[in-house]
Amino acid sequence: MVPLGTSASRATALHAHAGGQLFQVTQGALALQAGAVRALLPAGHLGWLPPHLAHAASGHGALQGCSLYLAAAQAAQWPATLQIVRATPLLTALLDALQQPVRDAASHLAVLAEAWQRAPQLPLCVPVPLSPRLQPVLAALLARPEQAPDLDEAAALAHCARRSFSRLFRADTGLSYADWRQQARLLLALTELAAGSSATRAALSAGYCSPSAFSQAVRKYLGATPGEVVRGGQQ
């Protein structure tokens, strides 16, 4: 287990590992860019990166936690994509046990992999559009998330009809444009909140009409308040 702390809070450049990497964040938040996905790992959550997936990371707030590297053979039991789950008591206990030498590590890791498979994935990963026609839409949202283009404006930026744009966007990202924009805004707002901004500033800067609208979106997608998400469920 490798600790995440002050030194890990600085951004790390794009790199990859031959094995898999499991992250546990207990304070602050860890932002990840892996392949065509951007993700946020808040306190009280776990993240999984499969082998050979190029990724970059940056810490927000007072980042604390740890990471566990799994050899390629061990990682074969784990998902082939980036995933984020809430740190359940079982997952936390299994990871805590790995802080000390384990007599039968292989069996312990097998139980950990099985527990991970049962944990529900959270919508804290947003696919990045790769089609050249969609890059103006991505650029517009990142430049002014508070004025993110609606469907008609996005179609105009992509120089195609509304229906054609919807098909292109879903084929590229696997999501409708409305769902993608909502998840992208959610990630941006939670990232700013984890960095220390107020809920009001985080909500408005990400394009929500009010802090209550932001809170409702977090409850809908994550089943918690914004504060509970970034504090890992702590009151």
C-alpha cells in the first residue's frame, strides 16, 4: 500500500502501469484523466485503474488516502475499465487488512475483487468526446460551464442537424447529450467543492441555477448531499 498525501496532491503526468491500481481516498479528492474518461474520486470512495491504461492525476483539497498496485495476473480478476465505487464497510475492512502482511494474500485479494464486483458503480466518470466534430462542444462546456450549450446550440457547434448530432454524440460517448452534460457539470461542481469552494460558488460556476439544484442533482445520482460526498459521508 502506497500512501497518498501532500506530495501526491501535485499533478502527475500521463503514465501507465503494467499492473492494476486501486485507490482509496479518505480526505480531499483525486481527479483522474484516463483514456477517454475524466473522473473524480472524492473522500470515502475507491477507484480502480486496469493495467496499461494511461492516466494522469491531480489532488484537490488536503488529499489523503492510499493506493494498492496489483500485478497483471492479479488484476485479471478485476474490471477492464476505470470504475469508482463507494467505500463500503466490507471493502474498507479488506483494504485495511492489507496494511499489514496477510498470510494468504491471493485468497484475500480474491475476496476483495468479489466484494468490488458487488459494489454499485457511481456516475463519477465522464467520457470525453473524441470525434473532431464534437470538440467545439467540449471546448465550450469547459470554457464556460455556467453557459454550457443546450442541444440546439451544441448541434450548431458540431455543424449538423439536431437529430444527427444526438446520434453522433451517443455513438461517441455512450450517453445522450443531456445526460453527459449533467454528469460533466456534476463532476466540475464536486471538484470545485472538494478544492474548498462554497457550495454556492461550486454550483453556480458549473452551471446550476442554484445550490439547491446542485444538491438535488447530487442526491439523484449519488444518493447523498454534496457535503457528504466530498467528506466521504462524514457529518
